[in-house]
Amino acid sequence: MFKRLLLVFLTTLIFVACGSKEADPTATPQPEPTNTSEPTNTPEPTEVPTATPLPEPSPTPTEEPSLSISSLEDVDQAVVRIVAQGTFIDPEIGLMANATGSGSGFLISEDGIVVTNNHVVTGAALLRVYVGGSDDPVNAKILGVSECSDLAVIQLDGDGYPFFDWYEDDPSVGLDVFAAGYPLGDPEFTMTRGIVSKANAGGETVWASVDNVIEHDATINPGNSGGPLVTEDGQVVGVNYAGASSTNQYFAIKRAEALKVIDVLAGGDDVNSLGINGTAVNKGSGLSGIWVASVDSGPPADKAGIEAGDILTTLEGLNLATDGSMADYCDILRSNTAEDVLD
């Protein structure tokens, strides 16, 4: 809101009337004689003191502008669109060769560290990342993933990127939040508004098992996955990863849950992962397990010979996905270390 200040200038004209006296017409003024006998005195020149030059002021150091996002108007600058290409096998559709999927992510450091979802990037042969609505992709590589937390960290080439800070308080019911990202494969940035409707919600889905989740009603769609849920000051409350549009319920991984995993992933290690992009299936005929849509190159699943289209029915002798979720699978991974060999 702008305030207008109206300055009124008042000018007062003061007129001064001067009277005149009438002169005597008969009096002729005589000029004063000039004294030429006195010499004209010429004053001695005065010596002008030399001024001492003042030292030149030192230039005031210019502070570098902060790259940290601090308002909703700047949120789009640190949100990225991720296009993943690879070959996947869907339990409903079947083989999807050279398929292209799209998701979102966001920068958390000026040197190009990006947070997104595991299901956005795992198993992709090629990633194209577009920053701040740019039409030119940036090269990126995956640093680490977590299947069970549905988180991934990727590294962009270059530096000097705008980035997000995290919201430090615990989000409370009623907090205004905004879901940012690139839904439905649209290259146009989108942001929707809502509130936190439940501060502690369940996080079981058919592709992840997350402990600390926020439920909100800021609309998200496919493609919003991995994008940030932010406050009106542009601070990240959570990482969007799931939603049910029929009931207007949407879910984000809480900051506290996400940070402890992200720190490890950024260091180049996976967390609670075999290296698959999987979905829990339960056919209702006694067949249940984790459907493998794709496999990352290098991790344990790849080394064990697991391929896209396989179904993992048991792990460590326990049946998987009997309740249609990833809970059993993730509980087993969390009960073992990365060095353990699982049967």
C-alpha cells in the first residue's frame, strides 16, 4: 500500500511602498574635489595557505545480494522441473520403452543441491533439469536416494543458484502453505494455496513408508511430486509426495523427517534402499509383493539381478505388501544396515 504525501506550498507576496521627496530645483550640487596629493596605497599580497589534502575515503564494501528465497514472489526461481527418461514396466500398462516422466524439485544450496522424490528419478537413464522456468536444461546427477522415505538428492552443474531455507518451527494446523511445482508435465510454474489440515498424518503409500507427514489442502497433481510446500515467507515446510484429489487431501514429508535423510543423501549414500522404483501390489489372490518398475544401475538390486517387471514377494523370509503398502518392506530395510546381505 502506498501513502501519498501532498505538499502544499503557500507563497506570500509582500509589497513595500517607498515614498519620494521632491528636490530643490535651484540648488545645483557641486562635485567634491579629488585629493591627488596622497599616494594610492597598494595592499601587500596576502599569502594563501596551502590546503592539506584530505585522505580519499575508502570505498564501502558492497554486500553480495542474498540468494536465499525470502518471499512468495521469488519462489519460482529456486523450483526446478525434472524430466526423467528411461524404460519402465508398469503393472497396469506393461512395457514403457523410452518413456518420459516429469516431476518437481527445489534447490537447498547455491552450489546446486536439489531435493526431489525417489519415485521421480530412480531408474531413469537420463535426467533433464530446468531451473526457474528456463528453457535450457542443466546437467544433473543423482547423489543418493531413499525408497522408503521417497526422497532423492541430485547435483546440478554450476553454482550461484537461488535456494530455499527451511521453516524451523513445527507446522501447526491452520498454517498458510503454498504448493509449488510443475504439475502435469506443464513447463509453466504453478503455485496453489491451502492450509495445514493435519500436523501429523500417516505416511503409508503403495510406493513409500514415511514416518512424519503433513496433510494439507493446497492442490497438487502428478508432476508436483518432489516440489516444496512453503510458507508465505518462502520457507520450506515439507516435500510434496502424494495426494488424493477425490478427498482434497495432499501430503508432504515433514522437514524434520526429510532433513535427517537429505543430509546423508547429499553425502553420496543411499538410505533404506535396494535401488528400485517399486510399487506395492496385492492381487487379492494370495499374490502380493513389490512390483519393480525400474532398477538403478549399481545398487544391491542391480547386483542381485533384479529386473524391471519382477515382483519381490518375500524379503528375509517375510511376505511383502500383504496390506497393500510398503510398510513391511521398509521395516525390514530399516532393521538392517547397508552392509547386510538380505535374502
